[in-house]
Amino acid sequence: MTEITQTAATGKRKEAAARVQITEGTGRITVNGRDVDEYFRRPVLIMLIRQPLEVVDMVDRIDITASVKGGGLSGQAGAIRHGLSRALCGLDETMRTPLKRAGFLTRDSRAKERKKYGQPGARKRYQYSKR
């Protein structure tokens, strides 16, 4: 692989949008100016962000800087994972196949279903009383 230059991409998940930049480095991940362990306290979310790096075996070779807005922590972690995967593809086209096979390049379009009129929630109905 050639020398790593700075590459940026955007990723989205639910209401969260992330701008991810990757540069050559030692594996530091910074989210909104804070360390990833400090920003996402749950190990599951940190693991979610690192998945694309493990698939292409680049865990300790690049530094990641992400700025993320909107949504909750889970949606933000998913947005960073999506943006990171897209940035890795922009870095080297040979990484596209393993990332695509792992499903990291597809935007997860699942979102909260809207509440419908005449009922208390999206699917729940008001209680029916026969008598």
C-alpha cells in the first residue's frame, strides 16, 4: 500500500451525521476533540467504531478525527463507523471489497417510525373494550 494521505468522508445513522478524517499515525481516535474512550464510555460502541479497522488490518496505522452531531450515542457510533469505512475506501480501493462484504459501506436506514393519529404510538392501539 502507498503512503497514507489525509482522507475525509461523511457517515450517517438515524439522526446522527459524522465527518471523519483519517491520517497516518498510531491508532488514536478522537471524537469531538475528546478521546474515544472518554466520549463513548460503553465498550460496545468503541468496538463498533473499530470494526472497519480490524477488517482491513489498519488498527495501529492510522489516526482518526471525527466530528459528530445529532442523535444519541449509539447513532453517533454507527455514523462514525459508516464515515470511517467510506474514508478507508477513498484511501485505497482494494479495501472496498472486504468492507462491502462486512456491510460497513451500506447506510443503515432504520429509523424511528412516526406516531400515527388515532393511536398512542407508531404501532400500539388504544385498548379495545367490548363491554
